[in-house]
Amino acid sequence: MELKKPKYILVTQEVGFKLPFAWCLSALIIGILTQEIAAAIFISIASLFLVWFTFKLAAFFFSFQEHSGILKNHIYDNVLKAIWFISLFCLVMNFVKSLLFNTGSEAFLDCVFSIVYFGFMLSASRRWGMHFVEKRV
């Protein structure tokens, strides 16, 4: 039984790295105007790198399912959905927390780095449906 991908998974796949790139570019512009130039450049580039790194690292661990079939396929899809929603929750909560409870450069740093959770969301959306298929010899 092949399940259809949920719409939020498809939207995440379609957005891809465009959202983190736009996020970091706007953070760079805001940072240059309001923070130190060197810090704004470093934070923007580092957060974009961390999105890519978390995407690759999570994809590496999710790929074990394709080769070994540790979980049943429907459980694997539910785990990926849970990871997607937990990452979304962490992204939103970290962003809101940094806006409400932090001040100055600490608020800027936390706001920019909150996009790192999107790497997990993107990885989970791209690996959704990559099921284990038993190979017959």
C-alpha cells in the first residue's frame, strides 16, 4: 500500500534550500544594518552551513532504513512525520523565544540560528517514502 505524501511534506521539498538561503540573506542585511558587520556575516554563513549539515547528517541516519529495514515502512513514515513536526515546533519556539525574551545581539543570533531546525524538516521530507525493499537473491 503506497501512501500519498502529505501536502506539508511536498511544500517542504519544493521550498528546499530556498527558504534558509532567503532567511540567511535577509539576516545578513538586517545584521549589517543593526549589528557588527563581521558578526552578521559569520552568523548568516554559519547558520546556512548548519542547515546544510543537519540536512546531510539526518539524511545519513534516515538512509539506514532503506538498507536494513529496521522499522516497518508505515512506522518509518510516522517517525519522519514526527521529526518534521518536532522540528517545526522547535523552529517556531526558538524564534519566538528569541524575540520575546532576548535582547540585542543575543536576540539576533537566536533568531538567525532558529532556521537550523529546517534542515531536519527538509531531510525528513525528502526521505519520506524511502522504504526498505527486501532484495531476493
